[in-house]
Amino acid sequence: MPAITNSSSLISRSSAAAATLALALMLGACGGETAGSQPAAADQVKDLKVGATPTLSGLGLRVALSEGDFTASDLNVTAVANKSANDAVPQLLSGELQVAQMDTITFMQARSQGLPVRIIAVNGEQSTNGEDGEMSAAGVVAKADSPISSPADLVGKKVGVPAIKTQTWMNIRAFVDAAGGDSSKIEFVEVPSAQTIDLVMQGTVEASTPAEPLMSSSIAAGKVKLVHNTDAPGNQGVPSSVYVATEEFIAKNPDTVKDFADSVYAAAKKVNGNRELAAKVAQAELKYTPEQLNNAFYQTFGDSATTPAQLDKISDLAVKYGILTDKPKAEDLLADSK
């Protein structure tokens, strides 16, 4: 039987996450004082280890590497595979990483615990407004012959998600409630990402949330059908994932931070809507096969800085669904603009 986790196991998971974040806060407190004056460009760090997911959601960084955008900005960037977004936070604060990609909700949770990290650039954006029938970077799928065919049909069902109280979990609740269902009556089950399709086919869960390109290839093979994408209603363009650095690193390396952001935004402008480039980089840098990418949905990558209003849309939902206790001030989440 594949390993799955139900909601009763969350106590141990939450305790482990809290311990990790507590360690990160301690490390951050020992990081030293930030410089009071503008650092000279020659003194700023140019060699960056960037934690990023080794999946299609990390494609934007690989495009910037492949297309020479970082080199053009005189940056030497090395992509390091993230174990998880929670693991990336202590790695940032200890200096093991200089920048990390993480989903926006995990970042907000870190900030809510007092960790000194801020957004320096957008990675992925929500590609749709959560319309019915639209593909996106992830989605809820069910067996091809399942009676589940709409968001409201998920009520009372067992639905696999990567983790509870994440952006995916939150967005599912939002679109089910918007469709007139009661999302509090969904039985969410944590399942390993690689097993999202297998567990549906075995009947262990009645629906699950595979990411790309597993979702599109499984739909094309006739194994499953799309019930709904995992985008929140009306939130097209909000940052689904962001690049984060410590406040100390940002203060000491403002030109580097700006050059990094400019580089990933330049890469996003090249790859958005360009399936040929996306597929080329996904094969060369992320080692996907052409067959895996035949029907892939390539998400939109941010090509400009996010705004407080966009972040407010996410934090409003996070408070509504109990992920955050208090709504953060959006301006405090962003690195100071130059």
C-alpha cells in the first residue's frame, strides 16, 4: 500500500515544520547586522546558489540560465534542487542558499513566524481565473469514468493534495465554495506527488492534484479526466511562487538582487507562450522526455514585480481558510525597491 497521510497525522508534520522554522529563526538572529549605507557594487555577491524545484514550475530559472540572462547581468547562478519550500528557509538563513523559489503561501507562513525573508522577484503566476475546463499548472483529476465532473462533486469525497494548508489546498476550497459547495466537507489526504495518478486509479483517493506534465500526459492517455484546475477564482496573474532572499542579503546586495530580478523577468518574456523554447529547456535542463511534454501545459512566469494588491488576494484567502491568523501588510513582504 503506498504511503498516504490523513488529517490525523498533521500534528507530527506541523511540529516538525515548527521546529525547522524555529531553527531558521535562530540562525537568522545570528546573521549579523546589515550595512547602514549603500554597498559598493564591487563588494556585492555575484555567485548565487538558487534553490528551485526540478519540475516545470522551476522552468523560468532554467530558461534564464540556458539563454544567458544571468551571464548578461554578470551573475554566476547555480540551480540547486529544493528538497521542499520549508527546507529552503533555514538554508537561506544559514547562507547555504542566497535565493530560493517557494510557493507564496509557504513564504507568507515563514513571514508570519517572524522569519526575516522577503520577495525579490516573481517566479510563477496563476495562469487562469479558475474557469471551468481550463488547463493550468496543476488540476484536480478523477478517473475517466468517475461520476465526479464538477467542483461541487468533490464535497464529501477523498481528495489527494501535496499537503494540507498549502496554496493548492486553499485554492481547491475557494473554487468549490464559489461553485456553491461546502469545501469544509472534503476529506483532504496528503499523497506523494509522484503517486497522485496511481492512487486515483487504485481507488485510494477519489480525486487528486497532479502537477505538470504528469496531469496532461495522464489525461491524454485516457487514465483520468480534468475536474477543475487548481487556480483560485479571479486570481489570474497573482504570484503562485516567488523568489525569496533574506533581509540581510538584500540589504548588502541591492544591485545583485535587482540584476537577478531583471534576469528572470527577461527570461519570462522569452518563454511565455513559446512552447518550442519551453520544451527545449525542459528537456535539456530538467531531463523530461519529448513524450512527457507532448501535451504539457506551460505556466505563465512573472515578467514584472508583483504588487501589494496581488499579494492581498492571496493573504485574504489564507486568512479565510485558516492558513494565516492575521493578514500581513503586503508592503512588508517585498524587498525595498530601488
